[in-house]
Amino acid sequence: MLQLNYIRENRDHVVERLGIKNFNDVELVDQIIALDEQRRKTQNQSDSIAAEANSSAKQIGELMRQGKKEEAEAIKSRSASYKEQIKELTDALDKIEKELHDKLIQLPNLPNKLVPKGVAAEDNEVVLENGTLPQLPAGALPHWELAAKYDIIDFELGTKITGAGFPVYKGKGARLQRGLINFFLDEAAKMGYKEVQVPIVVNEDSAFATGQLPDKEGQMYHVVNDDFYLIPTAEVPITNIYRDTIVKSEDFPIKHCGYTPCFRREAGSYGAHVRGLNRLHQFDKVELVQIVNPEKSYETLEEMSSYVQSLLQKLGLPYRVLRLCGGDMSFTSAMTYDMETYSAAQERWLEVSSVSNFETYQANRLKVRFKGEDGKTQLAHTLNGSALALPRIVATLLENNQTENGIKIPEVLVPYVGFEYID
């Protein structure tokens, strides 16, 4: 959520940056500024009347002590309406603040100045490419056929048990999943991330605080009877650890990692590009979250991007890094890097990680604050990144490493899975 004072003092800049995200509702911005002015005016009126009421009460007390009862009664008569006036102004203020809040949450975060303007994924900026695209032999199979050939992932069984998008991992497929999770967690620990194990369902306050509500309500599974939501990413529960908290500046950077299953309805996703592991309703992911001093957040974003790239390098996967354009960014992000690996059998790039800086947008909802050197309380910056999401990593590992002897496991994973080939 954007900060009111920033919108008020930088109206034209806010409108210009929102345009980069193709958000052009200038009227909404002006309505927010007008409501804020009305709120401050109403608050000042209430404060003024409250001050008059306090002054009158002191005068009445003093006159009564002096025995000037008639004068005291006269002031008491004139001030009788103060209480009712304050109540009316308080009710009006509550109504204004609710309307202001409802409009504020409709504004997305402002994109960083480096974010390119664009409408869709085709407009994203390729920052770098790393590795050589593999050349597969004739007859190479896509991962869903490899999964069936080696009996390691059963999509039909998952459909029987639950529905499409809920695969069952079997044998070496299950061990590969577990090995990747442990590898990612161990690598994160080496980089100073403290592992946490968090709930995979959250309440409405938590989902709102990180920006999933109201923006992504249709993409989340809702447990109606309890009003809980299945998490779309561990970012939600991990970041909410610090909701309504004043953290110590000397504790920066606060770094957490965590493994969870993730759940996304992926409503409206159809076609060949969602086949197999390309897009699931349930998948495993190791997530990174950092809470940092605002002065360090973009340095941290680059560090997190480099770290995710190091994982892809260790797995021997060719990849590229994209800086997302305004039209392809999330509602809450100020800048996002996507990492994509190349699927040789499908001959297409697959997103395997997003690393984002939210600046103060989430922190304002979360009320994650710290005291600066001047002693004043201010909002922290929050960041998160996938390190990594498993489905498309598994897809590219299976496809890119297929040989006549089976699927060769990257050397770094062998100690985690206990075998060198899936055969």
C-alpha cells in the first residue's frame, strides 16, 4: 500500500509511474488526495473542538472553585454541544478513513525507474543469458513422456485422487523432489538464511498484508468455513512473522528461507504450455524472504538474483534473467527479475524463479518498522524470491539431461538423491 503523504506530495510522479504499469486511473489518485484533505480537515475540526472542550472544563472548574457559579453555568451551557459535535466528527472521520483505505488498496506499487514500459511478457528486458542451449538427439522426449517412461511422475493418478494439476511423484521422482528441496535449503543456509517451517494456510489479515488480497483472491484456494487461504507461496506466512513489529535496525538484514507446498488455482490457464509440470495447482518451493534497511534494498535485490543464478549454474541449467516490464509485474512489486531455464525438448524458456523488491508497499500493510539513526520510526523494505520452485526445474532437468543410458543427475544432487541416473 502506497503511503498517503507520498501520494499527496508527489501526485504527478505517482501518476507517471503508475502509467508504467498501465494503470491509468488518474481520477482514483485525485479522489485519494481529496479524501486525504477531507480527512485532515475533519481531524483538525475534531481536535479543535476537543481542545475547546478541555479549555472550557478547566474554566468551569476554576470558576466553581472561586464561587462564581453563574459564570461557570453559562460556560457549561455553551459547551454542552461539544460532546455531540465530537461524536459527529468522529463518525464522519471513520467513514472517510474507510473510503480512503478502500481506494488506497486499489493502487498498485510504483515501479522502479529501471522498469521498462510494456504490456506483456514479450516486452520484458533480457538482462543476461548464461550457459549453452543443449542439443538433444533425435527422438528426445518432453518431460511428461519421460515421467511415464521411467514411472517417476503419475499425472493420471493425481487426477484420480484430486484433479488435474496435482501429480503423484513416485520412486526416483519422489527422491529427486526431496533431494532438490534439501539441496536448496542447505545452499540457503550457507548464505545466512535462517530456515523456518511455517503454516501452509493463512488468515485474511496475513493474505492482505503481503498483497495477495484483494488482488489475487481468485487465484487462491479458500477454506470457506474457517476463512483461511491455502498459501500460493511461502512469502505470505514468512513475511507475516514480522507483521505489526518494530524490528531492530542492527538486526538487518533479516533473512529467512522456508520450504512449503504451494497452491494456486491458476484459473483461466489452458493450452499446451500448461502441460505436465509446466503449470500445477500444487507444487513445492523453497522461498527466500529478506527485510532490510531501505538504503540496502536494491543492493539486496541484486544479491538475491545472483544467488538464484548460482543455483542454476550448480545444476548445470542454461538460463536467462529478465527484468519484467510494467505490464508483466505483480501488483505489489517495485522491480522483479525472472529467471528462466531453457527446456530443450519443448524448445521454450520456462520461468523458475521471481525475485522482487516491494520497497515499503508490503511493509506499510504489515506495519514492519524500525528506528533510524535519527530515532524516528520508519518502514522497512521487504524482498522475496523463489530459490527455487521445483516443477519447471524438474522438467528441464529431465529433458536436458536425457541420454541413452537414462536421465543423468547433476553431480551436486547425487549425494542428496543417492543415484546417478534415472533409468
